[in-house]
Amino acid sequence: MTKQPDDWLDDVPDNEEEEDDEIIWVSKSEIKRDAEELKRLGAELVELSKNSLDKIPLDEDLRTAIELAKKIKKEGYRRQIQLIGKMLRSRDEEPIRLALDKLKNRHNQQVALFHKLEMLRDRLIEQGDEAIPDVLTLYPDADRQQLRSMIRNAQKEKASEKPPKSSRQIFQYLRELAESR
């Protein structure tokens, strides 16, 4: 059997599978929004301290660009942030975002702990020896006698309207107890 000129279509594979893979068109506005978001991420990275920046997974080029941005002022800074955003576009930013969120959450946890310790300190000063068992249940290593002494001193300072030196000592002591857990 000889092939007719129209039979060449029989050799072409079916494209049913490829029809399912639609090309996703991204609007220009969405591309710009993504670029702005990456610039904001870059600016957040520039604002971090050196110790915090060490905890974020960055390659050498990106780290150098961020450190340079910290030294630049005004218009050069804006352009450097744009460069960092452009560099982030070609990288997987998810590990960077996760590490940044972890740093922020740690900060939030620290703030919450400080508020808790401040409230505990204020309750100790107000209630005196009655609040000490609460501290001992939270922190079994706490020294009851030392706490009683600091509470008495803080109450005396408060009554005579002196600076709250003992109050700060109580807070410091509670913070040390919380960190040693």
C-alpha cells in the first residue's frame, strides 16, 4: 500500500496530553507586584543586624549586596534595594522568608516573655510574700529568701518614691530564671 499525500497525518502523534498543559499568562501588573514584594523582602534583610543576617541562608553575592546597601545612602540605597530585589527573583526566596519569619517569631516570643515577667514582678511587689509560691511553681530553682529581700527593698523604694532599683533587680532575676529553664 502506497501512502497518499494526506496520510502523513497518521504519523503525527496525538497532542491530547499537551492540550491539558495550558500556558499560564502572567499579567504585567502581577509581575510588578511580585517585584515590589521582593524589594520589600530585600529592604527587610538590609534592616537586620549582622547576627540576625547570619541566621538567614544567603549566598555570597546576595550577602555582599545587602552589606553594601547598609553603607549606601539616599538614591544609591534605592537602586541597591532594586538590585537586591532583582537578585532575589533568580533565587528561591522561600528559605529566606522562613528564616526571617522564624527570627520575627522569636522576637515576638521574647517580647511576650518580657511582658509576662513584668506582670509577675509587679504582682510580687504588690502582694509581697503571698505571690512567692507562684514564682516557685514556675521556677523551682528560685531562691525564696533572695526574692523576699528584693521584694521588701522594692516596696520600700516605692513607698519613699525612690528610683526602682530593686524592681529592676527582681525583673533581672526573673529573666535569668526564665532563661535558665
